[in-house]
Amino acid sequence: MIELAHFQLLGAALFAIGVYGVLARRSAVLVLMSIELMLNAVNLNLIGYAAFMDFTEAQRALGQVLVIFVITIAAAELALAVAIILRLYRNRSSVNMDEIDLMKW
Amino acid sequence: MIGIESAWLIPTLSAAAFVVVALAGRWLPMRGAFISIAAALLGFVLFWFALADLMRNGDGAFSVNWLVLGDLTITWGVIVDRLSVTMLGLVTFVALLVQVYSIEYMRGEPRFGWYYAAHALFAAAMLTLVLADNLVFLYLAWELVGLGSYLLIGFWHEKRPAAEAAKKAFITTRIGDVGLLIGIILLYRATGTFDITGVIHAVENGLEAGLVSQGTVNAALFLIFLGAMGKSAQFPFHVWLPDAMEGPTPVSALIHAATMVAAGVFLVARLMPLFEMAPAVLLVVTCVGLFTFAFAGTLALVMTDLKRALAYSTISHLGLMMLSLGAFGMAAAMLHLLAHGVSKAMLFLGAGSVTHGTGKTDMREMGGLWRKMPITAITFTIGAASLAGVAPFSGFFSKEEVLRAVLEHRHPIFLVLTLAASFLSALYMGRVTFMVFFGRNRSGAEHAHESPWLMTTPLLLLAPFALALGLITFGWSDAYPGFGSFLTGEDRHGLDPWLIGVSNGIVIGSVITLWAWYKGSQASDDFDTEAYPTRARAPAWWRQANRVLVNKYYVDEACQWLIDRVVLALGRFVALFDRIVVNDTAVDGPAVSVMLSALRVRYIQSGRIYTYAMAMAIGIVSLALLWWLAP
């Protein structure tokens, strides 16, 4: 029987993997993928709560609508981020995050 | 009806004359001088109307509100009482004659118009001071008087000594004025009002009820007296007055007779009811006055510059007025102020006439001028006799009044010292007159000529007053019971025969001394180079004393030392403190510390995304832990 706790555990695991990816990967593409993982972990949580909590129909629908929004925004964000990464690659022939440090003192 | 309610017009006319002459004078005939003279003349005419109205109907006070600050109202107001009307007469009369005289004396001056504008400002300030009914208004006029003297003493500011003298006069009197301002504020704190009659009543009632402490009143009045000392050139603030001789001679006449130095005496006279509540301060006033009287008298003996000798004579007589005020002799002091005012105005105008005729100011180059300049010589001699206290002249009566006040209210020692010092004042006046007008002709007298009528007329107009003004001390009718009763309402008139005898004896003694000194000096050559005290056969101590006197007791040197070693040293210390503690530490310090810490802290901005992401992650985890663990 699948319960709310399973959603939460899976969500937390995915989020932790995402955080690890953002912090530890050097490739900008992998960092981007890790961010997507974190977003989807949140989506899992939203879906889990919408399904299992003692809500009215309208509230359940609201949770699911929020998930659709997140997916939409994530797609838009991804398009933008991939474009930035492409420009980055064109300019420096590398997408190594260690070398992107212009925004400092 | 023109009367005391028009008194406010007198200073206003002069102030308006100042504005018109200063702004539009250059396009007017005579560069606007006639406007300034007309204002003084109208003021003098209004004075007579005010006096007549005052004698008929009594005092009056008129005011309009100027500042209303909560409970405190400061007014532009005038008190027209016997004291202020007396001063109005003196100031307008002397200002009028001096300005008429200046037409000739200052002829051809490049800044002729500005000279008259400054004269109008000076007169307006003094007339305002005389009429002011509250201490703030009075202080304002007081400072304007200082400004007027600064402008006129430094009139020939291309000459360096004149510019320096103007600064010296302004700064020296300003030192006293600080005391005056603090004194006024102390009185305000004690009484809650600036109105002069209000302050007097409040202090009187407050002292009785114990609301105002005697110490506060003493301190306030002493500080106010400091201001009076500065303006009236009492020791040690007298240093500015001899230097002020760098100004045009008619200006000296105005300053010495009516406007500048009279202000200090007038201030004490105006606040006399307050001073009478502080006998300790009055004792200080007496002592300062007596010391200045004697001190300046000795200096006037050795000055060789005609105007400087007259300047020390003024300081000496101001000392006598202060002495009289300190001995509760307000009426005597005011009478002496009047008698001295007309006499000294005449002496200075006479000195200007001598300078005009000979082109010299050094008395050693004069002598025997009476043949060439008879009118100047006669009027000058009358003025000198009046100030020397020779019997029927006006200075004699006022001196007798002062002596009587001292006799009645002070220890006999004061009377003895005053009489001794009055010997000096007869001596130096005789010396000046003798050196300038009598004896042998010396170099300056060769081309001497009498001055034009515009200069001699004011002298002739002043002469009757110097001769006979003293007679107002007596009561002539029921309406006028004598000057003392007229001014203060006290019932006292008549002179003391014993005192008359003593002081006449002193005058005769000084004439004999003079004659003994000058006898034979006619023929000797050293008279031409130096006056009597340094004759070669004089004993050593005599020459040494003379050297001290010629160097003016080294007071200027002492002041210079004080400025160099104390004031400037303190100034340098304060400047250093400001530079190091205030500027470098307190202001620049925080800025530097922010900059230095930023040099270290900026390294946390690595520019790498990991760093920021890590900080975010740690932050979120910390917040979560906090939320979870915290109760």
C-alpha cells in the first residue's frame, strides 16, 4: 500500500540528490539537470499531499494545478538556461562551472 | 502733535539716510551727504519736541512685536524717559555738528558718500541703543554701534595702521560683548523676560522672595559690565581707543563724545536700578573706573601725538564716569557724560582744525598757533579748561557732582585718590593746550591758517555748551529742579563748598606745576624734540618712569604676549585636537575601518555558483534545524 510517507521519502531523496548534483557537478548541463530533479521532488510532494490529505475536491485540484504550473515554468526556465549554456559554450568552449566566476569583487 | 511718540523717528530717519546714501548717494548732489545731515538735523529738532513733551506729560514707552516665541515676546520698542531723551539730545547734536564739519574736512575724499552713509548708520545704531526698551534690541544696536565704529575707524583702510586699528577696536570690544551677551541670557534665565523695566521689577521681587539668587544677579551684572568696559574703553580694554585715532578726526570726535564710548556708560546708567541691587558689582565698577581714571591720566601726560593725548584724556574721563556710576552717582555720571561730550567733541574738532591748518598731528611740531588760528585756539582752550575742571566751565560742575557722589557713598580713600587723579587731568589738558597754541612757533606753525567757516562754525556752536552746560546741574525753576532731580527724581542739588575749595586748589596747583615745568623750556632746544619729562638734567628714575609711560605701561606688549603665548597656543592645541581626535578619529575612523574590513570580507564573494549554492543550502538546513529543534 503506497502512503504519503513514501511520496515524502522519495521526494526528499530526489531533492537531496538534486542538491548534491548542484553542489558537486562541474558541468553546467549536469547542474541544470540537478535543478530539474529538485523541482520534480517538490512536484512529488505536492501531488502526494493533494492525494492523501483530508482535502476538499477543489483543494485537491488546486494542488494538481500548482504541479502543472511548476512543470510549465520549469520548461520555460530550461529553455532559457540551455540558451545561456549554449552562449557560454560558444564563448569559452567550455561549460565548466569552476571557470564561471566573473561575478565577484 | 509731535512729541515723545515720535521719538522712534529719530533713529529711523538716520537709518533711512544710511540706506539712501549708501545705495543712491553717488547720483545725488554732494554724494548724498546732505541727506545724512538733514536726518541728523531733523533728529535734533525732534529731540526738542520730545523734551518739551516729556517735561509736560512724563515718560512714555511704545513698541511693536518683533518675535513671538511661545511665552516670550521680543519687541521693537522705545522707552522715552529722561535718561534716553538726554542722550538723544547729545547724540543728535554732536552727530549734526560733526557731519557739518566733515563737509569741509573730508572735501575731495574719494569715498565721500560712503563716509556719510557710515556716519548715518553709526548715529542710527547709537540712537536705537539709547531708546531700546529690551535687552535683545539693545544688544542688536550695541553690535551695530561696534560695526559703525569699525567702518569709520577703518575709513582709510588703504592705510595699514587704520585697517589694523579698526580690527583692534572691533575685536577688543567684541571680547567685552561676549560678557554682555552671557549676562543678558543669565538675566533672562533668572527673570524670563528681556524687557528692561520687566527685568528690573522681576529681579527686585525675585531677590525679596528668594527666587533669584544674589550670586546670579552679581554674575549677570558683572558680565554686562564687561561689555560696558569694552565699549567705554576701561582698563584693560582701553587699548583700542588710542589706536582708533587712525580714523578721520571728525570720527574721533563722534566716537569720543557721543556714540561709541558713551554706550558703555549709558548701559550701566540704564541698568542702574539693577546695579544698585548688586553692591559688590558696583564696588568693582568704582574700582575699575578709578583705576582707569588715574592710569589713562598718567599716559595722557606723555603722549606727543595730539589726538592720542586727547584719546587718553577720553579714557580717563570715562573712568571718572564709571567711578561716579559705581558710587551711585548716576546723575553725576550723565552730567559728566554731557559736559565731557560737548567739550571733547569741540577738542577733537579743534584738533582736526589744527591738523587741517598745519598738516601735522605731532604736538612737538606745533606751538604758538593761537596767532594763526584764533577761533580754534579759543574754543580749544575753553574745551580744555572745561575738562580740566576749571571753575566756571561745564566740566567743573560735573566733576564736583562726581566728587560729591564719591564722598557720600564711598570710603574717603576713594575721594582722595579721585582728587589726586584729577590733578593729572588738569595737568595734561594744560600741557596739550600749551604745547599746541602757546609758546614759541615751531616748524608746523609756519604755514598755518585758520580753517574755513564750515569747520569753525561747529566749534563756535559747541563753545557755549562747554562753557555753560554745567549750569543745568542747578534747579532754575519749579519745573526744572536741577539735573540730578530731573534725571533720577532724587532730591539733591547744590555743591559742597569744601569740595569746591579743594578741587580748585588742585587745579591751581597743576597750573603752577605746569608753569614750573615749562618755565625756561622756551629757550632750550630739548623742548622741541621731547616734552618736559626727559630733559637731560632730570633724574634717572624720572626718565625711567617716562620710558614706561611712553611705552603705555607695556599693556599692548602684554596683550600681544597673551595673544601669542596663550590664545594662539590654545588655538593650536584646539586645532590639533580637531585634526586628530575629531577629524581623523571620529569622522575618518569609521570610514577607514569599513574599508579595511571590506578588504577582507570581499573574498567571500568568490563569484562561483557553488559557494552561493552551498551558502543557500547551509542556510536552509540551519533554518530547518532551528525551527525543528527550537521549542
